[in-house]
Amino acid sequence: MFHSKLVITNALMLILFLFMYESEGASNSFGLLSVGDGANINQPFAHQKVNLSVYYNSLCQSCAQFIIKDLKNVFDSNLISIVNLRLVPWANAHINNNNSSISCQNGPDECELNSLESCALNLWHKVDIQYELINCFEFLAIRGTINTWKECLDQLGLPMELFLNCFNMGNGTQLGKAYINQIAHLSPSPSFVPWVVVNNQPVGKDYANFTHYVCKAYGGVAVPEVCKSPLK
Ligand SMILES: *[C@@H]1O[C@H](CO)[C@@H](O)[C@H](O)[C@H]1NC(C)=O
Ligand SMILES: *[C@@H]1O[C@H](CO)[C@@H](O)[C@H](O)[C@H]1NC(C)=O
Ligand SMILES: *[C@@H]1O[C@H](CO)[C@@H](O)[C@H](O)[C@H]1NC(C)=O
Ligand SMILES: *[C@@H]1O[C@H](CO)[C@@H](O)[C@H](O)[C@H]1NC(C)=O
Ligand SMILES: *[C@@H]1O[C@H](CO)[C@@H](O)[C@H](O)[C@H]1NC(C)=O
């Protein structure tokens, strides 16, 4: 019994492998740049979820606006069903060569909030929880009451102890160094924030219109309603 199941599984794997090999070959022969309108079936990975990455710093006003207002639509419109959303704090921060401390564009308060958000991203892997928590922080930041950030964890019913542990042990700062490194390796490097990247393509000043780019990059069959609207 067990043995025959294994054989079937292997056969399926082989078929799957051949299929993937076949489709990769096909897209390569069309060339990477043959971007058509609509489904983009010629793009490799087009059937996969679209990577939507947002590089920002936590006390930047336009970043906060973008996160609170525009990015909310990812969840409200169910665009999230075809998106891997990645929030990356620590843009416009750098590591001092001398003592390896971090400096942030908007001062130590921003480094602190970046750290909190890094802890949020790394303690909870569900993207809706990550978003809700960061959205709550950014909302308070805009209102000028970020010192009450603990309320955000209460509101979402998230355990305080784990979070305080991450923050107080300096893990947020440690994570920050990794994020700063990632941002330093972006090509092209961000020239403003929020810096929104869809499958490695920065969308530039048109970042509020990211849905359009995500829909265009998606070639799978599970097209969400928001991508069918004529405006997108
Ligand atoms: C780093 O340390 C050296 C020697 O202590 C000093 O000359 C230099 O100005 C420092 N650099 C910065 C950016 O503080
Ligand atoms: C680290 O060095 C930077 C400049 O090189 C300085 O502004 C900062 O105060 C130093 N931080 C610590 C903790 O020594
Ligand atoms: C903090 O980092 C240490 C080691 O880098 C790790 O063992 C620990 O689990 C982390 N704690 C939290 C709360 O992330
Ligand atoms: C999205 O990112 C993941 C990991 O960073 C990568 O493996 C995958 O190929 C990317 N997908 C696309 C469509 O670029
Ligand atoms: C988004 O950009 C596309 C292409 O530039 C444009 O057709 C569309 O109207 C824009 N949508 C919004 C909401 O700005």
C-alpha cells in the first residue's frame, strides 16, 4: 500500500516537474520583455502571487498616509488573495561605522518605532495581523500619540510579554540592521519613500496606484474582482 502510494507520488512529481520545465522553457522562448496587455501569460512566474514590497520609515508622513489609507485597500478589496505583501521599515536609516549604532532620518524616536514595527513583523507571520498592528502604530504616529502604542496590542488582543521581550532585548534593532542591508541592496535604490516595488519593479511616484500594477503583473486564474474593474 505504502509503496504504491509512493510510486504514484513520484510519478505525479515527475509530471509536475516536466510541466514546470515546459512552461519555463516556453516563457523563456517568448523573451522576458514580451509584456502583453491583460494577463501577461508570457511572463515567467505570472501565475504566482505578486510580490508587493513597501519600503518606508515609520515617522515619514507620506508613508503613514500610504499605509493607513491606500494599503488598507489590499485587504478591503481582497487584493491580498494574489499578493505577498512585505512591509520593510528602516528606509532612510544608516548604520554608523564607528559604533554600529543606527541613525534614523527623523531621529531616535523613529528608530524606536522602526524597532517596534520590526518586532511586529517578526513575531507574527500572518500578514493581516502585521498590517493591523503597523496601521495602528502609524495612526497614532500621525496623531502625535505614539507613546500610547501599547493600546494597539490590547486592541488586537496580542500578547504584550512577547512583544516587550523583542523590543527590550534589542531584537528590533538587530532586525533593523538586516532590513537596512536589504534596502542597501535594492536596485535601483529608493529615491523617495514610500518606495513601492511590484515584482522587483519600482512603481515610482505612482505608488498610490499600486493596484493597477499588481493586477497587471498577475497572470493566474484567481483574478480578484478589483482587477476586473475597468478603472484598473
Ligand atoms: C569615527 O571615529 C573616528 C576615530 O575615533 C573619528 O575620527 C571619526 O570622526 C568618527 N566618525 C564619525 C562619523 O563619527
Ligand atoms: C555612534 O556614532 C555616531 C556617529 O559616528 C554618534 O552620533 C552616536 O552618538 C554614537 N552612538 C553611541 C551609542 O556611541
Ligand atoms: C531575540 O533574539 C534572540 C537571539 O537573537 C532570540 O533567541 C530570541 O528568541 C529573540 N526574542 C524575541 C522575542 O524575538
Ligand atoms: C517573490 O519573492 C519570492 C521570495 O522573495 C521569490 O521567490 C519569488 O520568485 C518572487 N515572485 C515573483 C513573481 O517575482
Ligand atoms: C493607474 O495608472 C494607470 C496607468 O498609468 C491609469 O490608466 C489609471 O487610470 C491609474 N489609476 C488611478 C486610480 O490613478
